Amino acid sequence: MKQFLNKNNLHYFTICIIIILSNHISLAQIVGSSSYIKGTSVEIGINGSGGFEGVDMSVSPPPIGMHPRTSTNFFGFVANPQLNSWATFDGDFFTPGSPENGWGVQFGNTSSGAGASNNCSNGLGIGTLLEIPGSITNYSQILDCISSDWEGNLINSSTNLHFKINYFLQQNDLFYTTTISITNNTSATIPLLYYYRNLDPDNNVEQTGDYSTTNTIENQPGSGSCDLACVSATQSQPNNSYLALAGVGSDFRVSYGGFDNRSGVNIWNAAGNLTGTLNSSVTHDKAISLAYKIQNFLPGTTRTFKFVVILNASDKNKALSNLLYLSYPGSQNFIPTSCSSSIDTVKACGGTTNIEIAGPNVGDYSWGWTPNTFLSSSTSYSASVTPTTSIVYTITGTPLNSCASPTPLTYTIAVVPLPALPTTINANSPLCIGSTLNLTATGGTYYSWSGPDNFSSSLQSPSFVATSTLSSGTYTALVTSSDGCSATTTINVQVAPGSSVSVTSNTSICAGNSIQLTASGASNYTWFDNSTSPTIIVTPTSTTVYSVSGNSGAGGCTSTAQTTITTIPNAIADFTGINNSTYNIGQTLNLLNISSNFTSFNWTLCNGDTALSNSLTIPLNTAGECCIKITAVNNTCRDSVTKCYRVIPEFSISIPNVFTPNADNINDVFKINSTGLTDLNCAIFNRWGQKIYDWNGVTGSWDGKTKSGLAPTGTYFYIVMYTNSENKTSTEKGFLSLFRD
């Protein structure tokens, strides 16, 4: 398993020892539909409906020994950074007060873009803010690691997203980690998606009556030496309290201000009434927020990211280092699920294995490995290890900047070299249906087979009767030795029928058309023309009998099948009257059916109407594209011809030479009036020849403004390029006058 770092001092990773959870010993519990996490100095309530911190205690009361506030029904999260056995403590951080603690997603890059939000809003009613339904799917305590999962879905006519939110707390820490995994189950790429997290701090209001906190942008990606985002809320009375949201990576941003902040765009861009300037600070009763940007979210993929909620200022770097973890073959990239003082062990079976420190802030440390033996590199966070004897490595990360832990990080992992597993596999293939398929693998102690038709076995040499060609395919044997090394090997098995080849049944087609013939029931085929594919394409000009033989490649499993293809003479469709590709409005078309070898026919006109007359008169009154089709039918065979043309209007263009952008709603914009144009580009230049404005499109205009402000009264030069409906391009140049008085 992949173990995650959640200590700054030396510690070892885990051989998992699962503690059986029960109500009286578990520090992670499900109560009703919600769950609670109880650490030594941090306690969290996770709402089962919305996946946010905020459990309705009237429905799911907290377990004995937790420390809820009494003036509200909702339990969010509390902390005891004073480490005085909860004699005094901070929180519940987002209650009392009406909004708000929650999360959501938003699509696109405008503050009014579509999205959905789940928020614990005590004053507004919790039921009105559950737009992404879900439930608690897992909770656990393994040694001192406590974890709870929430999963939900956002499904509508255009969106199908799956969310997994993991809350993870190491029992004695004064911070906890939130891992967000979003899976795009839609059929299309999502160009831009924002996840956001917002809360109204209200740190110690129940003790002071003061809702205000001092909110500070401590770090912002792109504003310092590292890609760290951190916004904090503090109070000094009745005791010092600290709450921060922090994440590492260029896609994170933080802000403060506002209240019910449900716009990921505004949070990420610090827009509207939000502030995101580095080192800015203000004391007020408003929210703090964090946003994460996902671009080009491909269908079928999952994006995973993490952030931390920090409840003691001195633990900030320690909390951020919790985002690092140890990765090696067989590990899994997710939140740690176990904690132990045992050394993690990886086996190098047959040569080389790869070990690395992974996480968003791995570059904030310089790395060193000791001893410097069997390594591809001893100064990188990643190395290939090719040991000849067992060895224990100590990997040390020395901080490079203020974004890293103030003290070095240390990891320890043992690597045991083992010989490669000499594995072989065989099978009696090919064979016919009804024969016994014998499979055998060698080289190990334990065997696990998989194959077609959901085949599975734990025998070294399984066998079964091949009853259908579904038994054909690739069989895989996972061979494991007693020392834990494993190898996978495969073999392809072909099963053929005894004498049951079949081919497409007799059918009729129109003369000159093609049809695909498909043979089945064997593994090797030979057609009348000696082709060997299971399918062929034939084009008979008259009624024809086709034959194919098939066999399994062994045991004489051969049979022959035939099919007769009957041909029907085809109709030939045609008409006259459309001689040009372009006509002008006001002209008339005279159409005449000249089809042959048909028993019936019909016209399909531009508007979808049908007609049965042999000749038609079509007045051309409307501009645009038009296609007319005639269909001729003989028995079941039909033929059709479609002819298209375009009706174009006369075109015109009128360019004014003066406008008065003085906001009197009269002649306030410079606009070009035209008809019959398909494209237009206009560029405006000042008297020094500098382009100050341009637009594309026949509906564009200029309101007298430039990037630097209002254009002054004066004379300007324009260049207009336009394309008419016949795809001819022309250019007009001239002067225009702008008056503001």
C-alpha cells in the first residue's frame, strides 16, 4: 500500500493493523446518516446528506465525550489548541450565525455560471442548500489515523459528476486533511470547472458575542516563492484562536470577504466583494474561501486534490507536509488509512523497484538518501533501487523555503531483493468444442487464473470442457511464491466448433449494391474466392450462391455453409431544371422528372414537403441554401438524386461618417449598416495611425471607447473589409468624425 506522510518528525510507515471499530472505542463513528471524527484536540461532524462539516445534532447526536457548543443544533468542527483537556476551546467555527460552511462546483469563467452547492446554512434552512445528493460511504480508525468518506453525484441533462470527499485526522494533530476526488462521467470534456470551499469563521463568538475575526491572505500562488494558498481567520479574545484553509499548487487560490460565497470564479479571481491580495488583512464578520481550478476535464477521468484545515498557527508547515506521501510499487495514491511505527517494506523481485516521495510540495525540499547504495540517485525525491542484499533507506527532506516544514522530514523504508519468479504456462490449444481444455502454470506456490467467460481458478492445473467458442481467448495465471514475489503470464487459447459453420441467411439486394457476408462457428475460414476473413463484401450483378468452409485448426473440425443472394433491378433517379449553383431572388426553376426503371417516385423539397407531379415550378423568393431530391422506387430497390443551389440577395453597405457618443441615445455608436454580407471586419485608427479599436462581424459597432479610456473628439480613419454572399471580399476606407459635445 502507499503510505502517506502525516508527521514532520521521524516516523515509520505501516504494516496495517486494523483496529475493529466499536461505539465505545472508535474515534470515527456513524450516527444516523452522519459521522463524527474525534481526535485528542480536534473534533469534526460530517453531514451525511451534504458532505460538509455540520451535523444536525437533533437528528444525529454527537457521541459521549465530544464538545459541541450549546446555542446551535449543528456540530461543525471544534479545536483545543491550548491542549488543556478542553477546559477552553475554539469553535464551533462556523456557528452560530446564519450562513455558512460548505462547498460546491461552478462551470465556466463567469460569476453567473452554472454549478451546484452544498452548504450548512443554519439560518436559511439546511434543506435548501443540498444540490449534490450523497451519503457517508466509509469511516474507520486504524491506530491513530481516523477517516471518513462521503460520496455523491451531480447529475442533470448536461452533467454527470461523481464526488468523493475524504476527511482525515491523525488523532493528536491540530489540523485535518480534506481530499477531493471528482470523476467526469459525462461524455464530453468540461473546459473549465471550479471547486470551492467557504465558511464564516465566527471563532469564539459564543464566549465573547463578537462575530468578527481578523482575516488575512497569508500566501497566494504566483505571489511568492512557492505555489502555496493560505487564508486565515484569528481572534485574540478570550484566548488566541486560529483557523486557516491552505492548499499547495498553482491551481489553488484563497480569498476573504463576502458571506454566502458560492461562486468559485469569484473566489479564485478574488472578484466581486472578495479580496485575495497577498498579506492583505481586515477585521470583519465575513467568510474565508478556497477555490481549485480544473481545466480540460476529460470524460472518464478523475481529478484528485487535497487541502488542509489548520487550527493552530504554529502547525501550518506541519499540516502542509502532511500532503506528502511515500510511493512505491503496490501502493495506492490516496489518503493514508493506517498509522504505525513499523517499517514499510517493498520487495524488489527480480531486480529493480522504484520508490519516491510524492505530493504537491515535494519541490520545496532537497532530498537525500542514506546509505548511498544500489540507487539511481541519492539526491532526488525519486530513485530506482536495484539491491543485491536487503537494505533499509532513510530519506531526508531538507526545507528549501518558507513553504516547507521548518524541520527536516524523514522517511524510512526497507527493500528486500528477491529472485525473479521462473514462471511458465501451457495449454492444449487449438481444440474443438467438446474437448477438455487443460491449463498448467509452474514456478510458484499459489495460483490465480482468469480468462474468458468469467473463468477463474486457484488450482495449479485447472481443466474444463470447452462447450463454446466463448472459451477462446487469453488466459492469465498470477503465480505467487511463498516469499511474496509474483509474476503474471498469459496464453492464447483457440476453441473451434466441430461442424457448425453458418453464414448470413438468404436475402435479396438491389443489383449493383454490396452486402457483407459473415461466417461464424469456427476459428479459420475459407471462402469461395479463397479469402480467409470471417467477413467479406460481395457485389452481385445477378442472383448468386456463395459458400464458406470453417474449421478449428485441429481435430478435423470443419464444415461448409452456403447462402443465396437474390438481385433486384434498380431504379435510376434523375431530374432536370437545376443548371446553376447560384440563383437570384425572383428567378424561377422548372423541374422535370427524367427517372427510369421505376414504378413510383416522389419529390422532397427544401422545406421538407413532398410532391408527386412529374414536373414542378419553383419560385425563388427567399435567400438561402436549398436542396431538392427525387426518389425513384422499383419494388424494394430505390435510387435518389439530390441537387442543391443557393439563392442570394443583392448586397449593400452603408458607412456613416460621424457619430456622437454622448449618452443621449442618439447616434451614440459608429455602426455599419449592410445587407447580403457574410463577414465584416472594421479597424479604427487615430490621426497618428495607431489602431485604437476593431471588431469582427456584421453586427459589431464602436461606442467611442478604447482600452485607455474615452476617445477624444476628432477625426478618425477606418478600414472596412467585408465578404458578400458570393464570397467576394472588398475593402472600404475613409474618415469619420467623433463629437462629444
